[in-house]
Amino acid sequence: MKISNVVVWDGSNEIGPSTITWEGDEIRDVQPSGSAADLSLIPGLIDTHVHLVHYAGQKYVDYMTWPLVTSKYEQVIHGVAQAAKALKVGVTTLRDLAADELQIAIKRSLDSEIIIGPRVFVNCIVGMTAGHGDLFTPPVVKDRRPTADGVVECRKLVRHWARMGTDGIKITTSGGVLSTQDKNEWRNYTLEEIKTITDEAHALGMPVAAHCHTESGIQAAIDGGVDSLEHATSITREQAQQAKSKGMTVAPTLTILNRIVSGSLPIPEENLAKARALHKVRTERMRSALKDGPTVVLGTDSGGHIMPIGLQLDEIKAMTTELDLSPDEALKGATSYAAKVLRQESRLGRIKAGYCADFVVIKGKPWKDISSLKPENIVGVVCRGRLVHGRLPE
């Protein structure tokens, strides 16, 4: 198959009017063409931070109680439906950052093309008792995700998830916003435990992503040798430079915090207060800290009604307005830079021969004018070499 006479931005640079040829799930050739219609072609977008197993319907359900009253079998179906929503906004790859056996099942069903959907990578969670991940389940509920306390248990849980087939590990090094009976400033894991987790994950060839909001939580993640900082809400300029020197990336998840502090969503007052305290700090710090700092990548924290999947384009725009990234840099953060976070830079995030056939045909040039990056401008989306949304130009 091929598309001709579209302006190609290849994940790094504009290469001008081109013809793209692909067969199955592989781009075979990218060649210049004489002229171009008013259409562009960019790599499929990559969201490095989502949560698929949430209610996928339209009505409001409580995000805390829904998993407790819904069977695991039904939750998997909702997770697949959540993943499919991303295709409509050009997101062809997702990384679930709080995974277990359910997300692994979703990944495998999509990879085998039993169900048509985006590529899914999973980072299974290793968290402590009373940590951010553990506090999404009420304390009296006995059927809960495994936790690990102490270096022996931490190492064993990493090995357990490796055996199950995870792509990476997710840890928490501070408290969180939407978990209950939790405080942002709570320490999650000692430095010794964090280093043990990263050591074991790296020994098994897996990256480690760290949820961290507070300055102390961010420092623990940096000192513990993780690969990516998720949220990094209170990051200082010194910490940003440390992260940059170690090759760490930051997914700032701007939009979800903006939505929470707006007060328009049904959020308990306890959680709203935590979000507002973090938002005030972020406004003062993040733009300055990330200037000339570590690479910023697309991560939305999408999943349920608080941050529905489908708002990824808003997050990319927020990266330009709130962090002063250029449209070109923000789009790299959602394509070629994000592919490196997944350790997939040799096959995803670029329009190049030999890479996977994931791309978006869109009106305008979003790498120059980010305002053109909107759902109504998306003409067609190709994922795994198949048209999955819209149409292809003749």
C-alpha cells in the first residue's frame, strides 16, 4: 500500500512532499514526490503513561469502587475498549503504568491481532504496603494487588512480574493524589529498596518508571537510578539537571492535574486539596526547572472519567503553553522521544523504511503550528499497517 503527495514529518524533521509505501506492518520506502496536497503525515503518537483498566462507558462510576464490584474478566473487556479509544486521536502506542495480569492479557490479545487496537506496553507495579498503589484499595478488602516490603520481597516481586511477561516496572516514591488516606509527602520506599528494585529490573532488561510528586520523592527516584520520572510535579532545577545527566525522561502529566483543580469533577475534598497544593508548586517550578533540562515526553495518566483517553492532543498542546516547548519538541516528545522511553526507538516513533507502519494523516503542519493538532483535523490513522480510523487520501 502507499500514500503519495503528503508532507512528511518523520519524527525528527520535515522531509517534504513524499510517497510512503508499506507492506503489512512495515514501512518499505519513503521517497520524495513532486507536489503535496494540503495534508501531512506524522508518526503515530505514543502515550507513555495510561491506565487502561477503568470503566469504559459513558456514565459516571466511582473509580475506587468499580474494580471491587466488577469481575476481572469484565475489566479486561473495558481495558480493550479503553485502548481502542486512543486510535481516534492518532495514538497508536500506549504504556500502561500500573499493570498486572489484566493488562498483560490485553497486550497479548492486541499483539496477536485477535482484537484490532493500538500497541500496548505494560509496566507492572511494585509498591509497598500503605504506598500510593496500595491505597486505591480500601484497607479492609483482602483481595488486593501484591505489595513488597524490604529488599528481599522487592526483588522477588520484580522477578514475579518478569515471569508474567511485563515490559517494565513501575514504582512509587511519593504519595499520590487520587489514592485515599494518602499524603503527597509520604515516603514510598527507602532508598535501599528503590535501588534493589531498579537493580533487579535492569538486570532483567526492564526499565523502571517512578511516580513522584514531591521534591523528596523525586530525589529518591533520581538517586535510586530509575529511567523515567512520572509527574515530577515539584521538580527543582538542580534535580532536573541531575535527571538530564543520567538520561532520565519526564512525563509531566499536566492536563489531569489541571482538570482536577478546576473543581468541575466529582473528586473528594481530601483529594482535591492535595491536587491544589501540588498544582501551586508546579506552576512556580516546572517551567523553569525543565528549561534546558531532561527530555519531556507525552504521558497523560489517562484512564477513567477524571482523564479520559482521547485528551492526548490537549496534553501535547499543554507541553507548549505551560512548559514553553516548541511545537516541534512537543511532537518529538509524543513520537521519537517517547519511543526511546519504551526502548523501541529502532521500530517506533519514526517515518522511516524498516519501521512499523504506524502513522497519522492530518490537515496542517502541527510541528510548526500546534493549534492544528486537533481531532477534527485527523484524516486517517494507520496502526500495524491497517487503517483503524478515518480514511486514506486517494
